[in-house]
Amino acid sequence: MATQKKSPPVRGLEGVVAGDTEISYVDGDNGELYYRGYHLDELAGKVSYEELVYLLWYGKLPNKKELEAFASFLTNNMKLPPEIVEIIQLAPPRTNLMTLLRTCQSALGMFDPDGGKISEEANNRKSVRILAQNAAIVAAIHRLEVGEKVLSPSAKMGFAENFLYMFFGRKPNKLDVQVFDCLLVLHADHGLAASSFAARVTVSTLAGMHSAITTALATLKGRLHGGANTRVMQMLEEIDSPTSVKKYISTMLSDGKKVMGFGHRMYKVEDPRSRHLRKYSQKLVSRPGVANLYEISQRIEKQVMQEKGIFPNIDFYSATVQHALGIPKEYFTCIFAVARTAGWIAHIREQFADNRLIRPTSRYIGGYGNKFVPIDKRE
Ligand code: ACO
């Protein structure tokens, strides 16, 4: 078989600029993140998630009146068609929760009053519904898992508070709402992450928003992307004690294994989001089990930096923070998805606004000139 001369492999689209965006900018060399021109530190802990979503979608921070209208529109839509609750109930035990969330989101497309429509007006309505319902699905999965009934949102609560209320079935305290709100803000968008790119590819074919969000959820699920946070928690639990860190991490690294929650395609220095989450996990250190996890995390961070020169990414301290809020580890990636839905929708809207089919090319490294051999003559 004639083959082409081998040249260095082209893998993972590293460094490839695949489009223009005004939504967010990851400055990987300096460890900075900007949402619509605002530095992350300018917004984190100061804006609510709803304010940030408005900023990502409409390009400006809302005034009081705009925010009130937007927030109540979101809250009103945190309800699920009964068929989606039935789908959750039909899921076999031990179904991966991202698989279930993805399946429900895909099914939602069939029940959406604007299903099949991609006009700007329909997409405006669907944006709010998808964001609100993604959160409602995750909360409903948890309620049903613990044998309780699915709750409706309260008109008196904002998005973060409503989510925690609908997830746990009790009104959350102020600190939990504040931390969770900020966690959502920190996860809301991140340049052309694999899942956002996947969503843009889907809508570039003029498939609808539910299809694109389904694609994005499928892409986020993997452990090299959003699935890492659950595995960070598994690792912290396995290590169990700060004195076991050294041996555990040395063995992992000498076996050539990746330490979950470390490294990033974009950041060559510290991930700025991880700075905020480290601060929150320190703030929650008095919660049951958190002091131990925090101590273990600090030791892992020090060792991985010393031995590999790589830094924690968003998924590392998000595990401790979510654990401190009482969220079971199986839900961590779903929570990431709830937050990132804002960014996915911003990308979908931007793609629709100036669409051209995304269809890159590949370098062919196969052979030429093969001759057909009838089946009875093949070896
Ligand atoms: N643990 C140990 N070594 C690592 C890690 C890690 N977590 N991450 C990167 N490295 C090492 C690699 O072994 C490689 O070393 P080598 O050059 O000696 O072979 C080098 O750093 C480059 O790593 P790549 O995997 O080629 O870098 P890439 O840009 O493709 O990967 C990724 C980025 C996938 C995030 C990687 O760092 C990783 O697998 N991390 C663990 C999973 C994780 O935390 N994912 C969440 C990312 S953040 C997010 O998506 C929200």
C-alpha cells in the first residue's frame, strides 16, 4: 500500500483560532479571565448569576429594572413538564447523572412550545427556558433520588437560592447562597472550551438550541473537561489523610497518571477561577470534613506544582466547595453544567447572529492508489 511521508501529528486543535467572539477572553499566559471585557475579579462576589447571564447574553450589565424583570422571568421558568419528571423516574439505578441530564435536556426539545423554531424571538424565549429548566432538572433528579417530591421555584428567591432550595428541599442560609452564586459565576463561560465549541458546531448547521445544549452536555461530561471535579472528590476521599498525600501523588505521577483538577490547555500559570474557589473552601473550613479536605488539597497542590510544575484548574477546589455545601459528588459535573449553560447559550446566540457552517479540514495522512480486491480473493 502506498503511503504519504509522515510529518508531525496535528492533534487537539491546540492554538488554532476557530472564530471571533466578544463573550469571554482567557489570557492563559497571565492567568486572567474576562467576561465581556470585565476582569473576573471585577465581577466575582459582586454580581449575582442572573446579572452575569444578562451580561453574557446582552453584552451589558442590567440596570435594576432590567435585572428584576430578567430574574423573575428566569424563576418563572424553573418548572418542568411532567414528562421530564417521568423520564427521570424511568432512569435505571446508577445512571450517570450527566447522561440523565443530557437525556432530559434532549427530551425537553420535544415539549418546548418553540421547538423547531430558530427565529431570534423564539431563541430569546428558549434561552431563558433552557437555562432555568437545566437547573430544575438537576434539582428534580436529587429530590427524586432521596425519595422526596419535586419542588416548584419560589418567586421570592433568586436563581442560586431557588436552586439550593429545590435541590435540598429547605431554604438555604445566606452564606451558602453567596458561595453557590459565586460558584455559578466562576463557571459561567470560558472562551472556546470544548463544550462551547461543540455547541457552536451544532447550531452552525442550523440545528436548534436544544440540540446544541445536548451536544454541549455530552462534551462536558468527559473527565478531561467538566467530569474532572467528581474525580477530584474521589481522589480526596481515597487519600483520606494529609499524611497519605505524598505517597499517593508520587505513585500517580510515576505511573504517568493525570492528577484530576490539574493542568489546563489554556493556562500556563494559575487558573484565576481556582484562586477564588481556594478562598471559598478556606472560608468553609469549619464545615464537617472540610478542614481535612482542605489540608489534603493544599498538600496535593504543593506537590504537583513542585514535581510537575502545573497548577490547579477550576475543578480542583470546586470539589471541596461543593462538598462543603452538602452537594453529593455525583452532582458536581451537573452543577458545572447548570452554570455553563449561560455561556453555551451566549455562544449559540453569537453563532446564530452571524452564522457560517463550521466545517474545518483535516490533513489526510492515509494512502493512495489502493486496488480493489474481490472479497473471495482477500486474505
Ligand atoms: N496531571 C499530571 N500531569 C499532567 C496533568 C495532570 N493533571 N495535566 C497535564 N499534565 C502533563 C502531561 O502529562 C504532559 O506531560 P509530558 O509533556 O511530560 O507528557 C503535559 O503536562 C501536557 O499535558 P497534555 O495532556 O498534553 O495537555 P493538554 O493541554 O492536552 O491537556 C488537560 C489539558 C486535558 C486539562 C490536562 O491537563 C488534564 O488531563 N488534566 C486533568 C483533567 C482535568 O483536570 N480536566 C479539567 C480541565 S478544566 C475544565 O475543563 C473545566
